[in-house]
Amino acid sequence: MTTPPPDDDDDDEVIDRLDAGEPPRSTEEAQARAPYERLFERIRNLDEIDPPPGWEDRAMARWAAAKRARRVRIALGVTVAVGLAAAILVYPCTGPTTGPGLQVAVSAAPGAARRGAHAVGDVLHVRARVDRPHVELRVYLRTKLVVRCPGSEQCRRDASLVEIDWKLIEPGSYQIVVLSSATDIPPPAGTVDRDLLEADDAGASSTTETITIGP
């Protein structure tokens, strides 16, 4: 009758007794221990090799480089996330090199749980920064002028910064225009196309951004 080979638990016990220096309890255990004893003998006979000089410094340098790379990846991820979040709200529009920089944003009405498209009741925020003597912000609904800065109580100006906040009370397509010039800007004539044409004839620069507001 052939004795069945030991299972994994028996192997663990064999190795434990071998490691403790205990003699085998049976012929079968001695046979089971033989491969491990040969392996241990080969390990004991290996030559001792000193690691190359500076291995600790190189290992620390690799660890530090990996740590810096992780920090860069994390920082890049945060930067991208913040940039995407800002892009949802703010739409920068850069005009010609002689024109002003225009930023347009829309914030939801207080208490509104809506997400997505802009709607009536939201607040329009317009900001322009330009270093020219004459600057004006105008907001048109379709073709009709609804608010201008200067010329409105909501208008604010500080040195080269001009900005206005305006509650959107009607749906439709809004055109936000910033005009700048070294000389006087022609007053609005009633429609956006005519106003832009007259401003251009007077030598003014313009930048336009369009947003659509739902009901």
C-alpha cells in the first residue's frame, strides 16, 4: 500500500520542524524534507556579494523621483478639474490685440436647484479689462439694447476694469459687447448691428459674446 503524499498543512509542519532543527519523525517525513534540505544547502553555499557602492543613495533618489512624479500627476489632475469647472461657468472671449478682453458668466438664481442650460431669473455677470480712455459695455436682447455701462446703476468701474451684473428677465439670445476707443464712442442708436457699424466707423474696437437664455 502506498502512503499518500502529505497535504499543504503537513508540508508546513515539515518545514517548521526542519527550520527548528528537529529530526524527521518517519521515513516519509525524511523523504518529504529532502528537497527542502537540498535547497537550504544550496542557499548556504551561495557566495556573499556586497551591493555596489552608492546603492542606498540611488534607491533613495529613485524613490524621491517617483514621489515627485506622483505629486505632479495629482497637481495636474486638480488643475484640469478646476479648469473644467471654471469653463462650465465662464466663457472668455478674446478680441483683437487692440480690443478689450471680455469675460461673461451666468450664475443661477438664488435657491435654484437647476443645472444645465441658463434660464430666466439667472444673473449675467460681465467684466472687461482694457487700458484705453473710453470703454463701454452693452448688453442686447436679440437686437435691442437692454443695459449699458456706464449708464446703469448696476455699472461698476475701477481704473481699467468695467463690470456689470444684470438679472435676466426675458428669454432669448443676448449679445454682450464691449467697445473701446482712444476717442469718444458713438452713443447707441437702437440696434446692435447699427451700433457696431457706427462704432467701427469711429475707430472703436469691439468684442462680442453671445449667450442663449431659456424660459
